[in-house]
Amino acid sequence: MTNPATLRAATTADIPAMEALIRRSGIELSKGFYSDEQAAAVTRHVFGVDTQLVDDGTYFLIVRDGELRACGGWSKRATLFGGDQHKSGPDPLLDPATQPARIRAFFVDPTVPRQGLGRMLMEHCEHQAAAAGFHAMELAATMPGVPLYIACGFKPVEEFALALPGNVSVPLLRMRKHIT
């Protein structure tokens, strides 16, 4: 029998397990949405833990049956997407009265997709962002994530392509949701 999932804040000790989950999720759950080349490039050059979120206490894990099954978070900072390897420069705080919080780095273990773990993370992040005074949330969705984000009430804002090394282009979708 499967034990219930538990959600907790990520710690620096969790980073190796989160990085491994992100790599598996980035490759496996991109099938049917991105080419193998696109999935490999975005997983290598963009996906990963943003340690600022861990330090801020806004990145979370879902553990079930003693295994890390999902991770994701929200941010009160300007960076829209990407792990530490993708960031450059300062990451200033957002003004909750005028700017949307960021939904960041949602990844689910590819052995347990579509079991409500992403939604569980999203509801927690939305509650946390609202408690911090934010009135909206924004994210840069990969194509595999779009169905979850639409189901959670996000609306498309703009499509854009991310240029990566090796002349690889990966489509993304900026999305936004108003919260109370």
C-alpha cells in the first residue's frame, strides 16, 4: 500500500537528490513535447536547483514511501526560470503589490506522473505567495508543464523560444494567474 505524500521545505542536504530527480524528469517527461535534442539541452543548460529558493525557504519536496517524488517552489525574486547554472547577476526581490511571484522549477518523478503531486505543490506555493502579499503568480512553462498549469488556472501570456548551445531552440510559454 502506498503511504500518503508529505510536503516539506527543501534543504541544502536535499540538493543531490533533487538534481537527480530533475534530470530524470527533464528527459523522460519531455517525450512527446520536445525532441530528444531539445530535452537534453534544456535539462543540461537550464533545469536544476536554484539554491536561492532553498535559502529563501520557498522550494519544497514531496516525499512518498521514503522517496523524493516531486519538487518545486515559488519565488519572491525576479528570476523567472532556471537553475544556478542558468542564472547570472543579482536576483532582486519583487514588490508583491505590483509584481507577480514566480512559480519555479516544478519536477515530478517520471515513474509517478499525473498523480496530483504537481497540483499539491502548486496549491502550497499559491497559499505561500498569497500569505507573502502577492496578488499574482507568473511562470515560464515548458511544454510538458502547460497542461498542469492550465488545470491550475494559469493563462498564457506569451510564447517565446529559448536559444541554447548547439543551435537548439526550446519553446516556452509565459503564463500568469491572479490569486487572492
